[in-house]
Amino acid sequence: MASALSDSRISTEHIPVKLVIAGPFGVGKTTIVSALSEIRPLNTEEVLTEAGTLVDDLTGVNEKTTTTTAIDFGRLTLPGVVLYLFGAPGQTRFQVLWEELVRGALGVLVLADTRRIDDSFAVLDLVENAGIRYAVAVNHFADSPDYPLETVRKALDLDPSTPLVVCDARDPASARASLIALVEHIRELVLS
């Protein structure tokens, strides 16, 4: 009889790593956790209500019909490491969860949207104030303005060493490449 503890993908040789996926409202955090997770992800998505539209700015994401009300959670096993992915809600009213979500996290993948680049500053401030390693992934939407990465880097006032990539949060390979950029950045900082 096999138990969950004998799952061949997870062994004592795998190092558990907690990562947080952050970004403003409607940027694709739930989508990227779903694309990355090898297990059925935990989502706390609820239908946007009329009352919610009074507090959540839908500018640029008018087609959005749901919102995360707590966290998203997924897991991804890579050689030697198990990544536990926690998607943070993007609305400021949920910032009380932020301290708990980042406690023990090794890094944060910040998603940005060039249609609403200014919305990224509040999240970047949270990450930088927490002193957590991070990378930025620009989630490309069909109607996103296409800017060179150096223009985005300058607009976000990112340090030259901060990884900045473009991704499609729906595509598992693209989402994984974004996560790899973060993990490699963490590894470089830890080993240096």
C-alpha cells in the first residue's frame, strides 16, 4: 500500500522552497499559478460583484469577471527542489495577508501589465520594503503595448540586476521560464 509520503516525486532529497506570486489586480497571478502547478491548484476565485466594482479599478481589465479573495496555491517539483507557489491577491484591502504570505518565502515573482504599469509600484514597494529577492515578469496580453524590456525596466525603476522577462501566464513553458529567472536570481544571490 503506497502512501502520500512515498510519492516518488517528493523525497527527502527535495528542498522545499516557498515562492510568492504577486502583482496588481487582474495581472494574471491565478492564471500563472494554475499554469505552473503540477497539482490541482487551490484557487479562492469569486465572481466580481457590483459592490466590488466600486472598490476594484477595472480600468484596463474590463473583461475580468472573478477575483481572488484570499490566496492561490500550487506546487511544482523540479530536480532537487519542490516549489510551493502562493499567489497573493492584488487589491490593497488584502495587504494584511502580505506579511503572512511572505514569511519564510525565498523570493517573489512580481507580475506586471504594460497596459497598467503604474499599478505595479505598490506591489514593488511591498516587496522591496520586505527585503525579499524578486524578479519581474511582464504578462503579455493581446492588447498590451509592446515595449522593449529596457523601457519597462526604466519605467519600473528596476535595478539592472533584477531579472525582467516577458511571459504569457497561460502558457506553462512561458510561466516556467519566468519562475526559472527568479530561482536562478535567488541562487546567484545566495551563492555570491
